[in-house]
Amino acid sequence: MWGPAKAAPSMAEILFIKTSSLGDVVHHMPAITDARRHLPDARLAWVVEEDYAPLARLHPGVDEVIPVATRRWRKSLLTPATWREIGRFRATLRARSFAAAIDTQGLLRTALIAGAVRGIRHGYDRASIREPLACQFYDVRHRVEWRAHAIPRNRTLCGLALGYEAKHPLDYGLDRAAIAGTATVRPYAVLIHATAKPGKLWADAHWVAVARGVGDRGFDVVLPWGAAAEHVRSEAIAVAAGIDQGHGQGHDQGDGRGHGRGHGRGHGQVPDRRPLDAVAALIAGASFVIGVDTGLVHIAAALGVPLVAIFVDSEPGLTGPMGGGPIAVVGGKRASPDPAEVLQALDRVIRRA
């Protein structure tokens, strides 16, 4: 079955399937905002990878977040405990019938999740999808522009499935001030150097130069991390930049410990590892963010935090950051920018903020 659906009942149960990665999850949030605007009384549920569930819960339009653990399950697929957990997840999905279940991911693994749902399953048609085999699990298949940015693709598919046109201005549904919480004593910048894809990394020496430039502009520097290797890199950048750390300026919502060295004008922190909602709060409170092409940069864009996005091995056209705050994109595929370009872009962003 092809084409737009009739409008969903106002009190309907709606299920969205967008599980990963982090940037994709952020890019799905405007579609949630659209659905809540057009169906204010509907109950909206979201299937998302367990690591990203804290972020999905920040959207006020979501009534229920249903975590899935496909990444973890793949590592122990042959164990009885994994299959029991899969069974419980499937039972949760089938406990009720949905007026619409919309797979905006368009992958075979997410289509399999859709296939377990009781209700009308919507997805992309074969000309609009990354993995055409997924189409066989949808009851209704929709044509969506393949070359469009991920955000309008998500919004368009959900509008077609639920019977409305997604034409309102971009809105992620996130309240920056509420997520940031208490203001810090000193203004700070978040520098996001880590990414899962090595080809997207920017040279450590470049980060050192930028960290010094941020400090010279009177801002503290915060270098968050996720994996152990990223922690080591954050520490190394801070040491090489000569950033004076450990002065307790309130950026660390963990135990407040810094690892101070150096004598730069700005202070800095390499905070403890924290869950995604706490990282979002750290980003929300920042004066600006500088980061490579990774999911945390999209959180900054979604929150309207002034942003300089560094592209090294990817093109921003289809998945670049979009948001209400000032954004500068530097670099591109096989076009790594130098620190001077990034700092010049930062100055432009600060003037626009």
C-alpha cells in the first residue's frame, strides 16, 4: 500500500521507531514535535536504543520511551538471557495495538521491530530507503525525497503516516534553560573532539590551538568524553593547551574534580563520564560548542547553543547540524579546516549570539 494516510485519531496510540545513532535520534525530535502539535491528545511512544533513552526522555512530547538493546544483544546473541530479554521487549511492543507504527530509520533491523508491532506499520518505499528489504515489513510505504536532509525526511514520513503536512518551523521541542539548570559562575565552551568514526577526527594539535584560542577569549574550556581512549585524549589536549584546570567553576555536575595543569587565561575541566541527559545539560549551559561531526554536535544545534561544526571526512548537506542558534560549518569531505578558520568562525558565531 502506498500514499498518504488518513489523519490518525486524536486519542491514538502512536509508535515511532528511531533507535540510533545519536545524531539520528536528535534528528527525529522535530518529527515528535510535529506529531504532538497535530495530535495533542495522542499517546506517543518511542523505541530507541537504551544508551539514547535518557535523551529521548528530554522531549516533553514523548509519553513513553521503550528502550531496545540491539547493540548489546548482538554481542551475546546465542545466550538464553539475551533471548529472554528480546522476548520481554517483544511482549512490551505487542501488549497493545497502535494506530500507527512509523519506522523512520529505514533499516532491516528496525523494520523487524516494526514487524512485531500490532497495528498499521509505516515506512519508506523502495525508492526512498537505504535498505529496500525493509519495505516488506511495512503495511504502508511512502515516497520521500531521497536526497533531502535527514530532518525533513523524518518529518515528511511522519506527516504522511499521520495525515498532516509538516510545514511549521523547525522545533526540536527542547527547553535549553530548563535542561541547563543552574547557571555557572564563569562562561564556558564545550569542545567535542570525540567521534566513533576515526576518519572524522580532527588533529590533536588543532584542538590544542583552538582550546588556547577559546581561553584567550575569556572562556573556560570543558572537554567531555565517553570511552577511555577519549578520556586520555581530553586530558592530553588540556595539558598541551596549558589550560588551568580544577578551579571548581561549576561546569562539572559530577564530583567537581578537575585535573589541573598550565597557566592559560581560561580555566578548564575534563569532567567525569556521565549519562547522556547530563551531557545534554552540560552542552545546554555552554556559551558555545565547537565539535566534529558527531551526535553531541547535533544536541548543541537542537538546543540552540551557538555552534562551530568541524567537518573532516563527511559532507554536511544531508546530515549537518540544523537549529535555531547561530551555526557555522567549516570544512567538508577531504577538506579539513585549520585552527585559524575555526577560530574565525567562532568569532562570527559569538557576534551573532
